[in-house]
Amino acid sequence: MKVGHDHFRSIWVESGEVRIIDQTQLPHKLVIKSLETLDEAAAAIRDMWVRGAPLIGATAAYGVAIAMRSDPSDVGLNRARDVLTATRPTAVNLRWALQEMVPQLATFEPPDRYERAMKRAGEISEQDVATNSAIGDHGLELIRALAERKPGPVNILTHCNAGWLATVDWGTATAPIYKAHHAGIPVHVWIDETRPRNQGAHLTAWEMASHGIPHALIVDNAGGHLMQHGEVDLVITGTDRTTATGDVCNKIGTYLKALAAHDNGVPFYVALPSPTIDWQARDGVSEIPIENRSGDEVSFVQGKFADGSVGQLRISPENTPTHNPAFDVTPARLVTGLITERGIASASAEGLAALFPEMAAS
């Protein structure tokens, strides 16, 4: 995707080094970091230098490769798996990537593991780009159909950041938006600020502005109001984990948007690459672990001060306790459809199984 006149991915290899955009610095600074050790790769995931389920998976894959450079033994391989598994509990792509990497590497002799690991991590990254591009193609048809039925731009509401910064490229929820924009279809994006961490305000708004897509930032509580007044044609979100029955776990607040969309007859779609599907989970509310993060994310906001410096500002009394669940689960009954790389499925066991029969049967 584009940042000004330059094309970027969210993770790449340059001069033999794995490089990422430190997303905690956006939108005020574009900071590139090199990941040189296993601990740095783990910190990148845990401390959200990178975030978004597909990008977490790609970073974990490269984290294993980086670990093999310094210790390619079986002990080193198992330590890489354990350290990276412990970084974040909710996104299923993390587990998927480690399952793709570790058992395969175990079949090679230690001297060969680093090269093999880098090759496989690169393949996982390229697969993610192709997958998200295909998601964009399928979602584009939804936007095209809406554009043919109404004057003016198609108004799309997003929550959190399911953009190219959350993947290797294209994004999930944003891929159809980018494809529509490239096809000349007029679109306008309502961007939820997405408290806490303000990933909509910090990241999605930065992406849309960088790519020249019309948009407006709204507070999280404004979405229902806009739907009541016919100002939202379509909601598209991403997901960190989707059950085999179509329940969707995504950034906290997604469930409330789905309820508002359902009440106002607004289509609510979720864009997801197939590695985000947890084929062992059937009930999202009871089976998906919800990450509880630091209360500082609730008590403080990050921003740019009048003097140009960037820092944290407390917004609550110092003695006020916090509770910070990072995700919620949207039941399948509230989801109009799931946009995958193979097409659009109903949010149901039958719908997903029809598109991915080989996975549903395993």
C-alpha cells in the first residue's frame, strides 16, 4: 500500500534483516524497526509494535526464523515456539503460523533450519498478500452492487484497524475499499476511533489519508446514530478469530456495531483470511480466550501536544480502577456474511464448510 508516493508492506526483509513499522508511533511518526532476536520479535507482538491477526502470524513466523539464526537446535526451536505462543492469546493466526513453522523445521537438520525458516516465513507472508487481495476482489462486488443502486458514494463503516497495517498488505476489511477506490467507485469511510488504543483514529485514518480515500473519523458511539439516519450503507470489520460456526471475535466494540446494524437493517460483513478460522471452536463466547490488557490503555490516551511532542495523557482520576477486555464476540446470527479468499460465506457451519470442506472435515 502507499504512504505518500512510496509503497510499503507492514513486514519485509531488507539486507537480510526483518523490518517492521512500529505501529505504536503512528500516526505521528513513521518508525522502522529491525527485529534481530527472538525476544525482540516476541516484544513486537506482545507490545503491539505489530498487531492484527494476519500480521501477528507473519511476525511469529519470522520470529521463529530469527531464533534459528542464533540457536537452531531442538531446544532453540522449542523455546521459540513457547516464547512466541505466550505473547498474545486471542488471535488464532499466531498458533496457525507456529504450527506451520515448527513441525516442518523439526524435520531438517539444525544447520539447515535458518534458511528453511526464512523461506517458509516469506511464503506465509506472500500467501497473506494473495489471500487479502482475493478478499478484496470478493468484497468489491458488494460495494459495486451498492454503488449501482444509489447516488453518491457508498458509505462504509469500519471498526479498529483491519487495514494493510494489520496484515502484510491490502488488509482484510479495507481490501474491498482499496479495490473499489482503484476501480473508480466512489466510497466514503466512517472510521471508528476505537477506544482503547484508538487504532481507528491512529491507524485506519492514517491509511485512508495516505491513500487518498475520502473518510471521516467518528467517536465509537456515533455509529448507531449514523445508521439510524441512513448514513451507513455497509459495515465491514476484521476478526482475530472466527469459530467454525461463524461467531466472530474482534476488537472490543464490534458486537455493539453489529447490534446497531441489525436493528437498522444495515449489512454487517466480516472480512477474514482462512487461517483466522478456528475449526476446533464452536461457541465463541465460551471457547475463545479474551485478552485482558493493561488498564493504562483505558486511563491514558496517546497524542500530539501543541509543542509537537508525542506523549501519554491521563484522562481519569488516579485512583479509579479499570477493566480492559481487548475483544468481544459477535454471534453469527448478527453477521450478514463472511468475506473470505474463496468467496462470501454465510456465517454458519454450513457456509464455512461449503467453502473450506477440507478444513471442516479435519
